[in-house]
Amino acid sequence: MKISVIDYGIGNVRSILEAFKNESADVTLTSNKSEIIKSDGLVIPGVGSFSHGMENLISYDLVDTIKEYTSSNKPLLGICLGMQLLFEESEEFGHTLGLGLIKGKVVELPTNDNQNEKLPHVSWNEINSKNVNWDKTILENIDEGSDMYFVHSFVAQPKDTNQILSLTEYSNHHFCSSVKKDNIYGCQFHPEKSGASGLQIINNFIKMSQA
């Protein structure tokens, strides 16, 4: 069983690799098309802007490779910017097209002027289920209201709200903090930096990849 973390020259991925290794996964950082396609599980990491992320995916010639992998129905996990890139478009720094694997767009996280909470949203915050059953998903065995670690200013808005796996509240607004469409998952938070609950998510993804 092999898990690949996509190397597209953006973000510090050391903590992601270490988290998978700590869960005894055979994990590799790679931009090699053949290696990615053959993987049993694929992770798209990332921090920074949407436009920079897409520019790098295009320059590394990885867009079609990711889409080909996804068509195999093996599990894919986007983390932070990696989750946002799964969507059709983003409003960050103008308009940028994304991978289009999930219908919807990425917008700035709303905040209230009368609140002290500003952007970016950098904090531990709860994820809640929106009455969605988390069994047999990456959130299996995660308690409702578990704290995860967030660093972001933009959020994804799936067109199909049934694809929202969890919601999180910030500045009196609820946003999509994780998403599921078939074999495709995304976490706006960083599971690799979210303690025991985050490692449980990574372990769940490893088990999916083994299956």
C-alpha cells in the first residue's frame, strides 16, 4: 500500500509526511505521474494563494494526472489550500479556475465588523457534523465538536450542500470545514497539526487506501 503526497513546490509538507509515517504508512513526496497514478491514496497539500497553487499544478503538469487518478475511485485528500483547489474556481486575488473535481467556489471567509476576530483565521476551532453521519468517512471515530487547527482566509462553498462533511463557526459565520464527494475528501484544517483527532483522520485515510 502506497500513499503519495503531491510535490508541486508549494508549502511545507514535512509535518504531513511525518504524520503519515507515524501511522506506519508507506508515504512518498512526488510529482512523478506514474507514481501518482499507481498510488493507493493521494494527498494534495498546500498553503498560500489559490492562484499560485494552480499555477504550480499546471507548470508541474499535474492537473490531468490528478484527474486521471481520481477517476480510478481511489481515495484523494486535499488539505487546506489542497482542499480549495478541488473546486471549480476561486475569488482570491481575482478569478482563478481550479481543478473542478467538486462543483462550487472559494470565497473569502466572512467576518463581522463588530467582532474582534480578523483574517486570517489562525486558531483551534471545532468541527461539527451538520447531522451528517461520519461513519465510513475520514471523520469516522471523531467526536462531534473536536478541535482542529486552522490557518486560512478563504473557504470553499460546495454547490451541493450534501457534500459538506463538517461545519465550523468563525465570527458568527458557519463555513465548510471538510467535504466529501465520492472518493474525494477535503479538510480546510490541518489534520497533521491537530493532535490525536487529526491523526485519527490520517489513520482513517490510510485504512481507506488499504481497502
